[in-house]
Amino acid sequence: MTSRLDCEHEEGRSPGRDAQPGPEGKGECWAARHTLALLGFLGLAVEYSLRVNLSIAIVAMAGTSEVNATTNASLDVCPVRDNGTDPGGNHVEGEFAWDEETQGLILGAFFYGYTATNFLGGRLAEYLGGRLVFGLGSGLASLLALLSPLCARISTGLFVASRVLTGVSQGVTFPALNSLMATWFPPEERAKLGSFVYGGMQFGTIIGLTLSGWLCNSGFLGGWPSVFYVFGGVGLAWGVPWFLLIHDRPEGHPRISKQELDYIQGQQDTVKGVERVPIPWKAMVTSPPMWSSAIMAFGGSFGFYTLLTEMPTYLANIQHFNVKSNGLLSGLPYACMLCTTLAWGIVVDRLLAAKCLSLKGVRRISTGIANYVAALALIAMCFVDCNSSAAMVVLCISVGISGCVYSGSCLTEQDIAPNLAGTLTGITNTLGSATGFLAPAVAGAITMDNNKSIHAWREVFLMSAGILTVATSLYMVLMSVEVQPWNNPEKVKVETKLKIENGFAHNSR
């Protein structure tokens, strides 16, 4: 570990940026920003449960094909055996005759809509407020979930359309939440509070995958349809406390303490201001930190969404787990990720407070550990073959260690331009969410001829590992944690004008 002196003089660290706030700013046991963090956590949990439940439900909806355990011993296919489940429960008769290509289209449909509205969501949050945009987006997605079983039974096209609309609804939410976080969370707290909020994604994934497996295997509300009814209902219920307790700005919150308000307002140079900032397109497009965020969003999301959407299929078709066990085991890596996210956020918060790491050091180390280790684990997946226990261990490592990234590159937009955090997140998340339909489409194309082929799945894992490694390396070179001048273009204009006037006065003398 670097010495304290070295930490305090690390390149790129400014005294104002890494100075710790006084104890009066953090003294409250529960403050308004903590309520935002909790409901943001639960909101993302609802969203991700609605997003991932189809990954499990589609196994029950489309069914799985049988593998002859006596005839495939010499093939590139794993034999059916008892993986701690009912040996006779691996084959599932589906209600819909969807082939692999159709299933890939259905799984990716959400992201066509999601990609289209990210930028819009970020800009709307900066003009209408993140509370309204996030709340309405999540509520509409929950309502559409309740209608999904009906849409699927009417036609495949209508079901695909409902998933696209669900994506449209959720697309506005993540940038809106980032805008709220940039307003309420000072930089030194973003690793801790930000990683907690983002932990809702893993929590929702865990609940969504595990409970979906159980619901599909039960007779409750018809089996797989209950997956959509349950999570849709929970999402609508979440909206009540969100609209009652959350407010867009600290100074507009009726129950905020003076202590907390003074603390947040004392960080005014590094949190989102009241003013609406025009988009400085030229400065933004030519900004290396902005490019680092965009590259990392695409590369990191490609690997994440490959596993998120394809893991249940891999466990069902390669390792031959039945639907109920598939849900439980698909959720296990995300349970590891949730633990890593929360624990790592606390660790780096302590290191920042002790001045053992700078903000830049925290972002780099968090991103490097998350993505380089995950890439190595994906490569290791190529060697587990039909060892289901080894496959689960490696998947848990790959997905679990990724939780460190929520104290790293995921906070870049809030770091470099808090006034434009919603807009920047809208741009970078558009690139990242595009991989939500690209990743399953590519994986589906690779495994289309034989989705039970170990060799085909090796190609999927290696491709994801390569993209993740390249993106992370570019991020390390281009990243920054300093607030960029274009965060407040009007302030830059005033400062430039003053410099010109001062220079003119000096020359006159």
C-alpha cells in the first residue's frame, strides 16, 4: 500500500476535491439523502427484477429439448446427470414454439426500447426533475409487466412489442437517478452511497432470478405468468413511498435538517447546481474522460449483459439444471456481486477518509479489479467443460468481483460533470444498453446451430473477456475524476472574459 504522503500527492488530485468534509456534515444517523439511497436501491431492484425475470420465464415458456445421455458421450455436449435436482425434471415442455433465434430476439427486445430513451431521460431529469422521471418510468414498466402474459398468448409480435415498451419506460430511469445522485451525494460519499444504490441492481437480479424459478415451477397463477404479475405488482407498490418521500433538491425538501443542507451546499462545486446547463457538444465530444466513460460503458455492459441474459440458457442447456434450480443458481453469482458491491464500497470509503487513496486511485483500482479479474474468470469458463460445480464457482467469481466497478467507472459522469450527470449517463448508457440486444443476438448466433455445444459457449466467453479487457485498458488511460470546465460553460466564459480584461489592463499600464 502507498504511504499517506504519497496518497496525498497522487497525480490528478486537487486539495479541494479530496478534502474531507467536517464531522458535522456526516453526523446524522439517518438523513434525507439516506432515504434517497434506500428508495433508489429498491427502485433499481424492482427494475432489474422486471428486466431479468424473462431470462428464467423463457425457459418455461419455450421449453428445453431432451439430450440423450447414452448417445452424446463422444460429442461436444454435456451428458444429462443429477446436478442436485430431480433427474427427470430437466426436460421442460414449453407453451410456445420459439427457436433459439426467436428467443434471442425476445430477450433482446427490451434493450431496443431501453437504448432509445436513455438520452431523453437524462435531459428530462435535468429539466423536470429526476424524481418524476424515475418514478413514472418505473411505474409504467411495472404496469406493462402485468400485461405481458396476455400479450404473449395473443401473439409473439405483441409480446416483443411489450418488451420494447418496457425498455422505453426503463430507459429514462437510470440517467434520472444519476442526476438525483449527483445532486444529493458529495464526491467523497459516492463510493459508499453510490455502490449501495447500485447494489439494488444485484438485489433485484437475485430476487428476480431465484423467485422466478420457483414461481415457474409452481402452479401459482398458472406458473410462468405469475413471474410478471408478482414483480409488476411490487413495482407499482414501490411508487407510493417514492413520490411521498423523495424530492429533487435538498433546498426543496420539507424535512431535511439544517445540518445536512449546509453539508451538501458546502460541496456546491462538486454537486449538481440549480441551473440548467446547455450541452457543450464540442467540448464534451473532445473530452478524454467522457470517452473513457463511453468506452467502459460499452465494453463493461457487453460482458455483463451476455451473462445476465444468457446464463439461464447456459445452465439449462449445458449443465442441464431444471427450471427451479436454474433460477436459484442463476441468482447465486449476483448474490456474490451484491456482497462485493456493498463491502467494497465501505472499504474504499474508509480508505478515502484515511487519505490512503485519492479519488482517482479509488476509481482506477475499483475498475481494474472488477473487470480484469472478471475477464480472467470468463477465460477460465472455457476449461470447466461439464463440471457443473466448477462452472458455478467460476461464474460466481466473474460476476461477483464485478461489483467493485460501482465504486469505479460507474461514477465517472457524476465526477466529471455533476451539472450534466443525467445527460452524460443518458449518452453512455445508450452505448451500454445497446449491448443488451447485441450481446444475446451475438451469443444466439454463435450457439444457434447447437446451443448444447461446449465449444460454441467457449467462443461466447472468450469474446466477452476480450472486449472487457480492451475497454478497461482504454479507460485507465483516459479517465479523470476532476470536474471538467464544460460542466459550467457560463462560468468558463466569465472567467475567460475577466482574464482578457485583466490582461488588457496590465498591458495598458
